[in-house]
Amino acid sequence: LLDDSVAKYASPQILGAREGLGKLTELIVAITTGERDVMEAAAEFEAAANEELAKGQEALQ
């Protein structure tokens, strides 16, 4: 129900921030449980963030 409300009434910025926070939380859990190497995970997270930034910049043009 909450997801439906957010999807209907939230701005794209809020939805993007919520998704980003979820991904960051997953990264933190993976690192703290030893499932992922810190440097490898950070590099992947940075690459994904740069991809999203590029999409946002394209949308603004």
C-alpha cells in the first residue's frame, strides 16, 4: 500500500532517492556480512551512480 501511494504521489526525485537508499543499504549489508569486497563493491556502486547521473543529465537536455 505504501509503495502504491509513493508511486502515485511522490516526485521522481523522492522515488530516485528512495531507490538509491535501498541500494546503499544492500551494499552496506553485503560488506558488513563479508559477502563483498569493499573496494570491488564501491567501484560497482560508483559505476552505477555515474550511469544514473548520465541518464539524469540526458533527461535535462
